[in-house]
Amino acid sequence: MFDKVGLVGRSQQDGLGPVLQELLALLGSRGHEVMLQDRLAELVPDHGVGLGTPDEIGQWADLVIVSGGDGSLLGAARTLAKYGTPVLGVNRGRLGFLTDITPDLIADQIPQVLDGQFDEENRFLLDAHVLRDGEVVARADALNDVVVNSGASAQMIEIELSIDNTFVYRQRADGLIVSSPTGSTAYSLSGGGPIMHPSLDAIVLVPMFPHALSSRPIVVDGSSEIRVDILARNRIHPPVTCDGQENMTARPGDAVLIRKKPYSLRLLHPVGHSFYASCRDKLRWGNALVD
């Protein structure tokens, strides 16, 4: 089913070399064509396969296996989603909400996926633009969240929030987290936001330490257009971060426009994957017995 398989990840990830070696041996024994991300070549000097950038791999491959933590998959997803290439995660990180195959299960679970036995989810991404005098001066994508914040400054920032051209509120806070369902178990959760099932077509807006104690997270339709205006009287230039990896800088008077992207990430899991089981495991939800 998947003849051409790409392997991507972060070269700085501890223990990644042996995982790549095992994947290369497994894929080679099955006769799959393989393309390795170019910056990973030093981890497996005897790889014997083609090399490419994530964009080249996304265009070429039938399946991409991302080895690393959720951060590795977040970075890869922003590139691969636009090509419609399905993605499978092997976890070499910590939590692993997105990369759910552990290295000790590679030999059991990867062949099943390669043979067409998998569960598939579509995870939408967010598109963020910084507008200055009506012109786009910066843009970035996010699978988890877009965060407008005060950065290293100890000052609050004052923003105005509008949804679908309707004014919602003016607020002083450390910032605002705009999260997809995928990101609801990440930074949004630590900020007091709700956990959303990945199948929901919704976006959550979580104020960060708001001055008004009555300010609470808001869940809106996934197709909403969200506008965050940085009021001109602010004295700091707030950073705008996407997945904690892509950084832009706004100025007083700028606006940040956030909407859902037209394409989504095709995320594969081994058969029987359960979001709730992941929450029980990763978030340590008690010791409930499961039949």
C-alpha cells in the first residue's frame, strides 16, 4: 500500500540513530523505496538510500514516518500536510500524544500499518498572519496553537478580540492562546483550557493570566476567523509563536488574524488507537481498570 516511505525527524534527538537503523532495515527487508531526511544522514552513515528535504519527501512519499517527540511531528506536519502525505509517529520524546509507536513496538506495529491496517485521523492546522496597516508582514502555520504573548516582559498587553468580525472583548493579560483540538492537550491545557477530542471542528481561546478574574476560555466553531488587535497604546512588541517553534513579532497597532487552513494533516495510528487511553496514560488519569 505504501511503496515509497520517507523518514524524518530531528537530528538532535537522543537515541534517534538506532531507531532509524531499525526502520531502514525493516523497510529494506520489505522492499520499500526509502528517502531519508538529509540532515539525518550523519546519524546512519551506511544508510544507502536517497536523501531529501522535508518538502521533497512530502512530494515523493506515500507515507512519512516521523521519529522523535511530538515537537518533531509538529515541525514535520506543518510541511507535510500541504502535500496530503499521511504521517506516522515513532516516539523518542516524552509525552507522545502524536507519536504513539514506541521503539520496542516498531517490529510489530510498523508492518501492520505498511500493510494497510491502521486508524486515520484528520487534524486541521491554523494559519496566522500579522497585519500592519492592512498589509501582511509575517505569516506562519500551527498544528497545536498560535500564542500572542508579552514575551520576556513583565508587563501585560492590552488586546481586542473579534470573532467573525464581531467584537468580543477588550482585555489586559499576559497574552492569548488560540488552540486547535490537537493543541488542547498542550500549552492550552497548562493555561486552564479544556481538553477537546481531536475530531471536533472547534478552536479554543485561552486568556493567559487575565486581569479580569471573570475571563475564561471560549470554544468557537473551527471555521471562525479570529482577530487579535494589539492596541496602539501598548509599549512592548509582543511575539506571536506557532507551536512554540515559529516566531513572529507584532507591534502596537498590529493585528493577528487566525483561521483554519484549507488542508489537514493525515495522521495514522496503529489499529485500536484511543485518544482517551492516551489521556489516561500521558496525563495520569487515575488507575481506572479497562476491560
